[in-house]
Amino acid sequence: MHQELLLRQIRRKIGDRSLNDEIANILDISYDAAHRRTSLKAKFSFEEALELAQYYRISLDQFLTSDHRVLVQKTTAVTETDDLQSFFRHNLSVFENLPLSDKMTIYYSAKDIPFFYTLSDTLLSRFKIYVWMNLLNEKQVFIPFLEFAPPDFEPDTKELKKKYEEQKVIELWNDRTVSSILQQILFYSETGLLKKNEALIILQELTELIGYIEEKTENNPKFQLYENELIHLSNDIFFHHPQQSLFAIPTNMFGYILIDDEKTCRETQNYFEHQIKNSKSLNTSGNRDRKIFFNKMYGQIESLGEKLS
């Protein structure tokens, strides 16, 4: 049964190409030997099954799962600033291991502003890393933001942001999506760790970021933004592709559980599509609704700026 399931996964990935030719070439065996395996007259050895799984990027974990139990991967814990390098590189590897194409769609349930947008050389990006590290590392000594100097992540973060921006993306937001960063700015301002002039610059950069997302909503056909006022958003990320999908569930700001189980991914896709049906499209609902939505966020940013001034 497991061999038949593996062959079925390979057939999905190769399309109209000859299955026997593919197996023969990858395993370096004769056409007849490949045919015996594809017709289930002979079994793959463990090494052969592993080689095929690695070549086609098929997780063998799925053959050990059931309707009530799935095997998952877990990203490496981030407890120090230097750990962020491996986090960003792991996210890059996720993109590299997925079959990126015009058939890929990324769904993002944006409880907070998606972190892909704050991967840049700005005070806003540095502040987000500062907050994340203070929240994640229980031994972290709270130092003034001005003294915080994270390592240079730009080569990895620039490529990661580019990968995300190139895909077809569907994001679910509500007017609370921006609230988290505003509360963080207020907290660190009131503690004196973030100076007023720094806070105002961060707020200005946040305004520019929201403006960029508004402009993208109006003009980028690969980007769809939905307003969902009915559920608590969760920062879940779902990479959907007909050949291979991946569901990323956050465990903390920089930790994810990764699930590529086919049944779970199918259920996740259905869940996102159901939420979209209960959401308002800000791409197609017209200028009035779109302006109302974004003006709520601009208003929240402006109110905090006035409070800090």
C-alpha cells in the first residue's frame, strides 16, 4: 500500500511524463526493472524509496499518519538575536523546497502585520526585531532601543521578502492587525526605552508601509486583501500548490510547526476559502470601502503619534 501511495505522489508531480522512464533514470535501473516496481510486482528497497522521496521532495512522514495523527516538523527555537539568521535561512529553504509557480497561492491570516513586510533596512524593522528578542529571550536585558544593534540580516531578508512578493498572496486582515505594533511602540515609549523622536520615525515608516499595502491592493492583481471581522486572526500561513502544500502554525513570534500532510492541507485550504466567503474583498469592493478600512489604520497611527508628541 505504501509503495502505491508513493507512486501516486510521483505521478502527480511528473504529469504526462513516463513514470517508468522517470523511475529508471533516477534509480539508475533498467526500464524493465522500473516497470516491475511501478506495476507493484517488485518492491522498492528502503534506499530506493528514500532516493525517490528526496528527488521529488515527498515527505515519507505522510505514510505513517492517520486521520487523527499527523507527523510535523518544528522550526528551530529563536532565543538569541543570532538565532534569527537560521530562522530567516530556514524560511528561504521553505520557499526553495516548494514548487513555486503561477499555481502557488500563499494564504496569510494576519493577526499582526505579516513579518515579510518588515524585512527591510528601516527603523521599523529594527524595532520589530528589538521587540521580538525582548519577548522571546527571558534572559534578555532590556536596553534602550538606541543601543540595540542586530546583526546584518539583509542578504537573507531581502531575498525572503522578494520571494514572498513574487507569489500570488491572499491575506486576511482586520482593523486590529495594526494594533499590536502600536501597543509595542506605546509600551516602550512609556518605559523610556524608546525615545519620542525614534517612535515618531517608526510611526511614519509604519504609515508608509500601510500606504504601500493600500497601493498594492489597488494595483497588484497577484495580491488579494480581505477584511474579516468575524474571527480572531492567527498568523497562520498556508502555502497551497496542487502538487505540494505546506501549513505553518505559529508557536511564538519566530517558531512554526510545519505540516505537509495532504488531508490536513486540504482541510486547511477549505477553511481559508470558507473564511474568505465571510470576508470583504478590498480589491473589488470599491474605493469607498477600501478607504474606510485603511483610514481606520491611519487614524490609529495618527492618534498614537499625537499622544506621544
